[in-house]
Amino acid sequence: MEQTVAELAEARGHGKYLDDVPDVWTAAIDGRVRRLVGEDGLVLAGRITEDGRKPELADVPKPVTVPNPKPGIEPPARTYCAATDTVEQLVDHAINSDAQVLFVPDSTVPSGR
């Protein structure tokens, strides 16, 4: 893992590092990702534009739990208009372009911001 973090720092120093999800998505679609590193707990929700080129990210919906629901009352159908498998789709694009995909513990990947 330390080697991966060091390689990320080196890639950043050479301008070969992306940490903006829409930019990473486009690079993966174009087959320009050599290594995709994601944190274990990364969850992204959003829609993919019609042309498939860019994710429009949204806040991940938080589950709502009612402590003592009345018997016989069904919860409403979920109508989120956002997919929560955006990370899975990104990984699939990277793998399809022969990129190496690694997952590391949360807070391992340094943020560029």
C-alpha cells in the first residue's frame, strides 16, 4: 500500500494524476487510465449523461428508519433518480481498458484539494 501511495504522489508530481470523478470517468471511458485507485468506502451516486461520457454526481441518499412503524403500512417505493453503483461502473470501464484497479483503506489516497 505504501508503494501505491508513493506512486500516486509521483504521478501527481508529473501531472499524471486525476482525482476529480468526472475527469477520471472520462479518462476511463477513453482507455487512458493505467491504474485506478479507490478507497474501500467510496460510494458515488449520480446519473450518467446520455452520451455516457460524464457522471452527474448527487449526494448519496441516507437511509431513513422509522423506529416503530404501524403494522400493515408499506414503505413507499424508492424513486431515487440516481444510480448508486457509479463506482462499480467506473471500475468496469477501467478493467475493460486493461487498467489495474486497486482498493485501499479509507483516508489512504491523498486529496489534491
